[in-house]
Amino acid sequence: MNATPHRIDAHHHVWDLSVRDQEWLTGPELSPLRRDFGIGELAPLAGAERVGATVVVQTVAAAGETPELLELAAEQDLVGAVVGWTDLTAPDVAEQLARLRELPGGSYLAGIRHQVQSEDDPDWLVRPQVLRGLRAVAAAGLAFDLLVLPHQLRAAVRAAGAVPELVFVLDHLGKPPVATGGTEPWADEVCRLASRPNVTCKLSGLVTEADRATWQIDDLRPYADTVLAAFGPDRLMFGSDWPVCTLAATYGEVVASARALTMALSPSEQTAFWSGTATRVYGLPG
């Protein structure tokens, strides 16, 4: 793998519908995403924005997807790390993680994610069997990406406190209500989460939480300012959420929005945001 690039995209996806259905792509609103998205399409977009490494993130709770992403990382210079999936509630979760590490590209496994946002139980993250799984993720030296909705942030705070040895990564700022302009109770809960020193955050996914047709930078700023103040650039990283972001913006527009939202940062803080935090959290080469 290459040395740390000027920019790291810490959150994107790929999928091939001929290999696996993406069952979450339902309704007319998501119809533009019902096609294949591969690394070959992303690479020139990332290159144009001086993104030299990426973190590819799972999209479905299917055991077969993570081995495919690991193989992709082994074959493609652009992908520097993988956030995969495994059943956190399984009795043999530690063994499952060990087996993933033994696969082709297994050294690229840097984190695990579960679509907690799809769980009906707002306290799913603090179920005893889930906490046991999270401890296994920590013991394996991996991070855990938090894909939660605002009403699930309270449980995320409790989980981060219960497993202090695990690095948690909040995806998409916890999906604040950008389209309505509201901030509470999201802001209060995300600040409580940020008070846990083992939690980091991705500045990602804002454009699709905003009004996708009319969003402006000022619509995103209150939410970006909240996490910048709460986490600081040393615990914040850039993520495009490509190709989901294309529902509201091009790849270049997402990068430009992140630049605008972090313009006041010092040079060292800019480095932390654009590459340093992701390098540290996901074990990318320095």
C-alpha cells in the first residue's frame, strides 16, 4: 500500500447487483442507485480530488460481502481498508473475525459495521450479546462503525462507555435532521457521545440528509460546526458516502462542501481531518 495520501475518503461503497441484491434500495427515491457501482467508476473521481486512499464499507448484513471487499482491497491500490460485517450476536463472533483475517486481503480488515439504524429496538447496541460481540471486535484490534439514527444515539453512548477499549466511529454524524433544520435532541446526544474519548466521527452523509434538490452549504454548517466543536479535527474524518451521495451531489461537490465546512481549521487540523484521523483509526499506512 502507498504512503498516506493528501486526502483519504473514509467512507464509500461498491456493489454489483448481479452478485448480490441490495435490499435496502427500495422506493422511487433510491431508484438512481439501482445499478452497479464499482471501484473503476470511483477511481477517477477520487483522483481528481487528490484522494489517494479510501475505506470501503459494507452495505448488507450478508456473510459473503466482506470477503469480496477484502479481495477488492488486495487487488486495488485505491482501497486502503475495509469495514466489513459479521453477526455480532453469534456465539463464535471472535472465530468469525479470525477467519476473515485469514482470507485473501484479510489484512485490510479494519472495522466492522452493522445497520443498527434498521433495528427496531432503540437499545439494540446494549443488549448483552451485542456488547459481547463488540468486545470481540475490540479484542481483534478492529474499530466499530456506528450507523445509527438520532433516537439510537443514547444507546451508542452507553455502548461506548461499556466497551471503552473499542474505537467507535459515528457514521454520517448520526443522521441529523438537516432537511428540517432541527438540531435537538440530536446535538445534545451527539455531544454526549463525543464526551467518550473512544468515539470518533465521520463528516459524511450530510447532503442526503438535507433537501437533496436545494441544499446549500449553510444548511449543513450547524451540524458540521457541532461535531467540529464536540470531537475536534483529531477525532473527525472525511467520508464521501459515494455512491449514496449522488442522490444529492457529485463526488466533487461533496469534497467541496467538506472543504467549505472545515475552511477555518489550521493546517495541522486540516491534515488531521483529511487524512490523519482515518489513518490512525483504520490502520492505514503512515
